[in-house]
Amino acid sequence: MRSVSAFFRSLAAPTLLSTALAFPLFPPFSPFSAFESAATPTVFADEVPEGAATRVEFVAFDGTTQRYFERLPENFDPNRPTTLLIALHGHGSDGAQIFAGKYAEFNALLDVAAERGAIVVSPDYRDRTSWMGPAAEKDVAQIVAEQRDKRNVARVVISGASMGGSSALTFAVRRPDLIDGVVSINGTANHLEYEKFQDAISASFGGSKTEVPLEYKNRSAEYFPERLIDKPSAFTLGGRDEIVPPDSAKRLAETLQKIGGDVLLLYRPEGGHSTTYDDVRAAAEFVFDALEKNNDVE
């Protein structure tokens, strides 16, 4: 049951879109500039409210120092089985975005995680504009392994919005062995089809679509629905989203439904590049409920 504080957060917190309209730090030409321009990041580490999350640094596979932000549940017991929720930021931001308290989408994820006693980890995943390229994939895989090593992680849910929603799908099909559930918010499932942010995606993927087409295909979840068949998956999409068009993710969700996947598709035909608190809450609860039910059966 939703707490009173969570209810008021849903009323007070703007969506990613409405925040972009309300705060003057975003350029006026873009209704969703937090993800439209890498030069104008939304939220960085010094803007995380005190006590909201802990900054953790680690040495990645290539010897570079990377980081993520972590929040443990209240009264955390390291010996008790728990869920790890990985939350991925949008284009132009970093891991601090999830804990800033400014976005209804991320507030909903955090509220559900708190109510379910889940650990929340928000990685930078290599770059403000990574789109889950090979280096980002290795970073997230390393974080999951380290969390499993030091804690009793029973399940892993990966989530995110915009670039993060796309990257959650990419990581889930690239490393299905590490993921148990997916919450994708306004993401794409087809990088061969997607046309925005191509300079950033090319830099992350190691070349353009014409140069490394298989890299783009291999990071497109739509081509690998069978890798998600056993993973509860929730999609939130807006029919009028021009920044990350919903078509490919909608097709993926519908394919999963046809082949027997456990899927929730919240498609709003008049919606744009944002999702309400209530829809994200419903998406996250769907995945958590399905995983808990599956665990009870096992």
C-alpha cells in the first residue's frame, strides 16, 4: 500500500518533461533538454541531497576509476535475501540524477524500492552519453558481480528512463544471466532504427551504423525477445514521443506478450517523452510482484 509521503511525492514531483519546462537551467528550445543535450547535464553529484545516496568508486576493467551511487534500504540486513534495483540515468546526466528528488519517474522507482526493501544502485555507466556501449556494459556487469559478492542479492532488476530505458533493455539482452526483471521508461529497443544522438552513440558503440552494424543490432533488444521471455518486463511509452520514438519498444513488448512473456505495456497514445509517477510505480510494482510470486512458487 502506498504511504502518505509517497502519495504527496507523486503530486509534488514533476515528470522529466515538466521539470525541463519549469527549471530555467534548461535551454528554451528543447522541452526535454535534460536528455537532448550532453552539454547541459540535468543533475550531477554535488546536487544529490545529503543522505540520499552514497558515492562509491571502483576500478573498472580498463584500470579507470568509475563510480555509482548506492542507497541501502532502511534497517538493511546484509544476510537477508534482497533485490538489487539498477537505475540508469538519461542522456547528458549521471548517476546522481536518480537521487535528486526532481523527477517523478525516478521518485516512483525509489519509493517502490524502499517499500520492497531493495538496494538501489545508480551507475554513471561510463559516460553521460553512453547508451550502454561495450565499456558501459562491462561496468554494470562488474557492479552486479560486486554487489552479489558482498551482499545477499537474490534478484536484479534493471531500469531507467530515456537513454536509461533504452540501456536497460540493451543490458538485459546482452547479459540475461545477470538480470531477472526490466523496467524500461521511454526507451528504444532498436538502435538500427533509432536516429537521434548518433554522434554520441557512434562514439560509445565504436563506429556508425554503416561501420559496425552488428554492434547496433546486438544492442537492440527487439532482435532478441527470447532473452527476455523469463524476465518480468514493464514498458512505459508515449505515442507522441519524438525524442525516443516508442515504436520499437512497443513492438518488443507486444512480441513478448505473444510468445508468453510476463509483460506490462503502459502505452499512452497522447503521451510524450515522459511518464507519470503513477505509471512508473505501476510498472515497477508489476515487476517486483512477478519476481516475488515466482520466488514463492520456486
